[in-house]
Amino acid sequence: MSLSTNGVNPADRPAVVIRDLWMSFPGKRPGEPVHVLERINVEVRHGEFVCLVGPSGCGKSTLLNIVGGFLTATRGELLVEGEPVRGPDPRRIFVFQENGVFPWLTVQDNIGFGLLRKTRAERQRIVQHYTEMVGLTGFERSYPRELSGGMRQRVEIARALAANPDIIYMDEPFGALDFLTRLKMRADLVRIWQEERKTILFVTHDIEEAVQLADRVMVMSRRPATIQTVVEIDLPRPRDLESSDYLLPRDRIFTAMGMNPHSGGEIIEEVADRTSPPGPRIRHPFTGREASGDLATGRRLGWPGACPPG
């Protein structure tokens, strides 16, 4: 058993450690910075699938870019595999929302891009393995312009896996895809993760996506954001999206973000007078209109997330 210089077995320490991390950007006026992140404390275990969710603009992608080495935090401690992060590292791969593949390379050349130091035979073996894993057999010589959006994302995921990284960072990789393609990509990613067991830190604005994918979901607050709660998703995969065991953590995340899980409205206060129905008040996420937070009202008003009767 090999030990690090401080006597700790590398397998026993977390893959990612963030302690008291803060991030600010210069504001429009001197001396008035924009505070984005504060008091961020996170640990990600080896082989764990962790999702970050939170309100739009709260700093999810900023945090991921700091962990990936593309940004430097204002203050705080950040360790990846026990080492301070000083910049991007080829042992950790970033998968972006779109336009992450090289348009001038074929599928097989994109997947093999990080394998140029391998022998030709080894490179071909690895490329073939991950081409089959992501379901692109027969498209090896196709160019990205000839593929659908979902297929292009499969290319990027295959390229990330082929490089055999310690950690994969994913920034809303399915955000630009249509609903049915997203569902298929989530199922594919779960299957691939179960085979490879890579450590994944995944940013998404989609709570359903997070509960489908993650071992743990870290819920960020509004800006300046901190980690306001961590929800364990201790469910077998693939997950039954209609089971009460699935809906319980999903609704907990909605509530932590101040959202009514049935109507999609924002919970703004508790009603305590006799002239209004009991229960929370909700605000429509787009129009700001308010109503009592029951499901029937959400359906009547046609609010997002309100299920049809029956």
C-alpha cells in the first residue's frame, strides 16, 4: 500500500476538498466588488457522482471553473487529489454544454485526440472501446456537422473517458438538447458511470436530472452563494422516476430552493389570516403573479409543473 508524503493513503482521502472558498469579481464601480461565492465547503469522494444545483446565476459554473483550474478563488483552500489546484490539469477533463468537439476532426479522431502519445495499436483499441460504449459504432469517420446534438455530446463524453482522467467536470452537458434526447443521455451516462466509476462533478439547473444521476446533490443558495444543503440520493440505478422514494429527495431540493414542487411557483410566505386559504403562497416564476400554493390552483392558472387532473 503506497502512502503520500504526509502518510495518508491516497485512496482514503477525498478526491476534491474545498474549504471556506470565496469568490468575487470586480464591480462596475471601484471598491464595489460583485460577491459570487462565500463560505463554500465541499468534499467529493473517489468514484462519487455529485451534482450542483441552484438558482440561475448563483455561481454553479463559476465554482466548477475554479475547481477545474480556469479561475482562481478570491480566498479559501482547494485541493484535488491532495494537491492545490494551480491551473487546468490533463488528469481532469472538462465536458461543456456544447461546441466541445473539434469540427475538423472525425468522430474517431476526436475521441483519440488525447491519446497521441499512445502507440497506434493502443490508440485504436481505446477509441474502438469508447466508440462502442457511447453507441457510435458505424459513425467513426463522420464529422460533427453530420451528427445530431446528442451524438456530438456522446463524442465529447467518449473523448473525456478515453483520456482516463481522475475526475470529469461536466457543466450542463445536456442543457442544449431536447427533452427526449436528454432522457436518453442521462440513462447512457448512468450506464457508463457504472462501468467506469469515474469521479464526476456535474453542474445542472435541472433538479430532475440531478436526482436521476447523483449520489449526492449539493444545493446552492442565491448569490452570493453558499452550499445551503446536501441531499443524499441513496437509490438503486436506473431510478424509478414515479416512485415515492424518488419524489421525496426531489421535493426536498425544490423546497430548499424555495420552489413549490407541484406548481413550479416560488414559496414566499406562510398565510396566517382567515381571509386566505391555508398553506404557503407561491409566486409564478416568470410573471411574478401570486396565488395559494395548492396543485389545483397551479393547474387552473396553467403554471409550469402543474400536473393535469386525473
